[in-house]
Amino acid sequence: MTIERRVTRQLSVGSVRVGGDASVSVQSMTTTKTHDVDGTLAQVYSLSGAGADIVRITCNTAEAAEGLAEIVPRSPVPIIADIHFQYRLALAALEAGVQGLRLNPGNIRKPDHIRAVAREAKDRAIPIRVGVNAGSLDKDLLEKYGAPVPEALVESALYEIGLLEDEGFDLIKISVKHSNVPRMVASYRLLSEKVDYPLHLGVTEAGPPPGGLIKSVAGIASLLLDGIGDTIRFSLTTDPIEEAQAGRKLLEYLGLRERKGLDLIACPSCGRAEVDVVQVAKDAQEALEAANLPIQVAVMGCVVNGPGEAREADIGIAAGRGRGHLFIKGQVVRVVPEDEMVEALLDEARKLVEEGVDARLAAAEAGADEEALQEAALLRELQGDANQSAARRAAVAEVVQGDQ
Ligand code: SF4
């Protein structure tokens, strides 16, 4: 199933296209001091490796702007300068060669200043994000609406867009971030009805994980599933590497980006489990992540339901009595001793990536599938039928007969 995305205009942040038919991109922000060029660059590289397509860096002082002049040419990804209060720093960041600007309409308020930045950005074909934030909303709007409600955030964005458009500038992205998830979602929905500029999604000041992650996913995914959003950022109070990883994973799980790494699914375990699922899943995750294989792997606690429930996974392992049943697309291909499960999974996963599904199914151990079926039947006998199929069938039949 694919998500039908709302059509927006397209612009380019350096080499990364945003909007239109471009993939939804992942952004994150450095936490280093920008004048520390080497430290900032090291973090930019780490963020890029973790999945960030674009990195934002604060440009809060003259030294920071000078630092950008050295950082931008050495960066592996496009750099956006984050500007608050001082429009001159936006001009300095443009001179430093940044591929994008973020302006906060709540604290750069003089129309002449905004226009000056628009003219300079237009000459250089550098996009600007109008980054409205509920926490730093224009005071007049706060007074007018009494609170940072969606209408206030959208009005702030539209006012700033008007100033940019007056200068003939249209390389615009917009965000209307809120820390309250329902208000964030409502703000973007309202905005998307009024403009066709690309939208940058985020729940602002989401906080540390796991709460911050949950808030971000709730807000960002709700909109993406509605086709709204062209670029995203998780604003987490943690190492920004986690932000980039989370953003990338969310897009992969929603089918909006191709899988780059491992997707491990595992059953939650229950009374039927024949192994410590939590530990096996942890061991498998470590081994498979180190091998960097772009596949979906399932770790299931029992062979009774495991291979069937995880049929969609590329490969998986389900535990039997002291043994592991390795399966590919739901078909058991090998039976291995329990203490070799993770090693065998890694070995088969490597072969699967190299040789493909058909080749590995053809190389299945003779009788492995049959053995798993027998094991499942035996376990069902020993543990009882959790689904109580026979009793339920009988109850249904009784109801049908009662109607006759
Ligand atoms: S796969 Fe087996 S152990 Fe895991 S939740 Fe399902 S029934 Fe329970």
C-alpha cells in the first residue's frame, strides 16, 4: 500500500530535492558550538551516517557564521543555517555558502529585514524555511488569539510568506511546530489547505525518549499518512544521532523510503515461547545490525504460530523444543540447535541477501518444513490449542443449528 502524497512545489536544498515527487527527507540539527568547526563537522558526518539528508546548524553569532564558511564546503550533506533575531546573520550565512536558511517569524519581525534576506536569497537561489514555533510566536498574534492555536501559527506563516512573495521569492518551505501533538497536527492540516509550498514537519520540544519519540511519531506519522509533509525532523532531547535514526526509520516503516538497514520484527512472547525471546531478539539485532543487511528479520518465540505469523518477513527463526526453525517467507528451510539459532540466522541472512529468495528456498534442507509442522503439532498437543479452534467451531455450529 502506498501513501498518496499531497502535491507540493519542489525546491532544492543543495543536492536534496524537497517537495513535489521527491522522497520525504530527514533533517536533524547539530548541538555543537558552530565556531567549533571540526567538532561540528564530526557531528554532521555522524548525522549523515545515521540517516539525515540535511543538517541544520545554528548561526547565532558572527563566529558561527564564519565557522559555517568552513563547514559548508566540507559537509557531506546540505547545510541549513538556523537564524533567530538577527537578520544580518542570515545574510552572513548566505555569504558563507549555506544551502538553506530557517527564519523564525516570531523574532525577526521587521518587514525590511525579512525583505533584505529574501532579495539576497533570491539572487543565490537559496530556499528559506518559514519556521513558526508555538513557543516563540509573534507577540501580536499571541495577544490576538490568546494562545498559540493553529490559526495563530498559520497566520504567522502566511504573513511572512507574503513578505517573501512581495520580493518575488518563492523558494519557500514552511513549518508550524507545536509541542502539543493535536495542535501541531491541526496547524499543519490547516496550513496545507492554504498553500502548496513544501512542509517541514516536527513536534517542537518533544523532550527525551521515549515520550519525545512517541509524541514525534504521533504527530509526524499522522500527517504523513494523510499525504502531508515533505521533510521531517524529530526534536528530541537526546543525542541528535537518535533523531536522525528515528526519522529515517519512521519513513522506512511508512514505506516512504527504501529500507537501508535491518528491520527486526519479533513476537511479544507469551506462555507458548520456547526461548527467551527478548534475549534472542537482542542478540539477533546486534549480530544483524553489525552485518548491515537491508532485510526484514523475524524472531518468533514458538514454531506453533511463528513461521505463519511472520510470513511477510524475508527471513526468521522460530523456537521449538531446544531447536530453532529457520524460515524464509514462512517456509522452514533449516532446523538448528537452539544455541546456534542466532549464528545460523546471520549465516542464512547473508546468503539470502547474496543469492535471493528463490535460490535459498531451493537450497532448503529436505524435510525441514515437515519437521517443523510435526514439532508444531506436538507442541500444540503438549500446550493445548490456545485458539481453542475445536470448541469455537462447535459453538458456531450450535448457533447455526439453533436458527434452523
Ligand atoms: S509466536 Fe509463539 S511465543 Fe510468540 S507470541 Fe506468538 S504464540 Fe506466543
